Amino acid sequence: MRKAITALGAAVMAALTLRWLMRPREEIDWRDAEAPGRTVTVDGVGIHYVERGRGPDAVVLIHGFGGHTYSFRYLIPDLARYHRVVAVDLKGFGYSERPQKSDYSLSSQACLVVYLMDMLAIDQASLVGHSMGGEVAMRVAAGWPQRVDKLVLAASVSGERIPSLPVTPLIKPMLSLFVRLFGRWLFRRMFYDRRNATEEALEAYRAPARICGSRDATYQVIRDFRRDKRVAFERTSALGTFCSKSSRSNATPPSAVSLPATRSLRPFPKPLTAPRRGRRLTAQMFARAHPQRRTHLPAHPEVSKACPERSRRE
């Protein structure tokens, strides 16, 4: 009898612990969150953005999955010296709204980026997209080619569609469990130099996750991503620059952007490989891709090797 009671107590404690681990830590309404930038209503959705710099040329920065404007905290001041820079939090990320039962497909996100450009009176801009944000930038360039001057994709997803398993609501509790168990480890793995994976940076990424509806929004992004069709690369007219990273052993892996995708883009951009990552390297990539719009930063030691000079193609 004593063994049965002990086993029952252990099972109850395990169930309560698992329930606690799977419970999202969301206690802040998105309207009450202390956002670093401004929030405007775009197509009925509150979109947060950070704007810096002045000048005739605009640059729009689009973050990747799980990121937000903080991801560009070092790049923004560099580019803002000679450009008007707008870093946007996509719907469901950062300090933007997380509406329920909304369309979180990347096509819808691309529409919101264009609508935000309309509200900010940006007729044309160069787009810099990282990871998932790279596909959002590609969809803007394909859907509104006249609005995109240049396209810079850093470690971007391909824009192609690959078969995947159906997404069910059963995975939502597992998202919180995964973050609790592996979040810190995964965060450190995202940095080339682990010394930059500070507690301050970790907290900056954790803070938006405390906004109510974050877990549901993440699930909806994963679910609606499957509805997107292949990017219509043939409609893209912007000059593209593709930047991928290599491993520490200097062995160059395949670019995150598939070769068929790069061949179908116009005017046929060449993928560039960055042996190391960093704000100066990224800024210099932007400068080398756009020789008429220099950032006037000291040359990064890897730039000449990773990003050869490219002439502007008409």
C-alpha cells in the first residue's frame, strides 16, 4: 500500500511539473509592453518598428523566425549614418500585435511590410532579410517589384516549398516545453562567438515572449507557412545579394538559398559566402552590393574575400 501511495504521489508531481513546464510565461498585454520604437495600425494590426537615420535612400530590415528589431541593434546605427533605416517587427513577433485567428503566412507578412512602407511614405527601398525574413523580402520583391531597389538576403530560407508533415494544435504545449528545456542551449548555438550570447541579449529576446498570445502566434506562423506557394522569382527585378555563412573549419556549405532559385532571379545574382558573421561584415556586404551607397565603415578583413565588388546592373 505504501509503495502504491508513493508511486501515485510521484506520478502527480511529475504531471504537475510537466504542466508547469508546458505553460507559457505570458503575462503582458502587447499594448502595455515597453517597446523601443513606435507602433502603428497597419491593415488592422498593430505593427512595431524602429526608425533611424535620414536620407533619400531607405533600407527596410526584416528579422527572422523568433527575432525582432533587436536582432539589428548593431546594424541599424551603421546604416543609419547615410540611410533612412526602418526595422520592422513582423506580425506575431517582437512588440507587434498577436491577433487570434489571423493570417500569419509569409505572403500576408509581405503585404504588411508594403503597407507599412506606404504609411511611412517610402516609395522604394532596399530590403535586408534574415532567415525567414529573407523569404518575406523575396515575396515583397516578387509581388511589388517596383517598390524594391535592392535585395540583400542573409542566411535566407529558399522561397521554395518542401513537403512537410501537417501541423496540429497538439504541438502548441510542446513549444513551451521545448523553450524551457532547450531555449538557453539553442540561443547560444545561434552565435558564432559564444561570448556575445550574454544574459542581456538573452533577456532581450525573452522579453517579447512574455507578451500574451506569443505561443499561439508562433504556432500559427508554423501552420500558415505551409499555405504559401513557391516565391515567383521570375517576377523579381531587384539586384539580389545572397549572403550565407560557412562553418568554423572554413568548409563552405550550400547556400541557404537554393541554386535554382538564384538562377531564376533577375538579373541572376551570385550567392556570396561570409566566413564570419557580424554587423560590420553585414554593413560592408550592403556597401559592396550597392557601390553607389557606401556605409563608409572601415573594411572588414573578410569582406574582400566574401563580397567581391559588383557593378550595378541595369
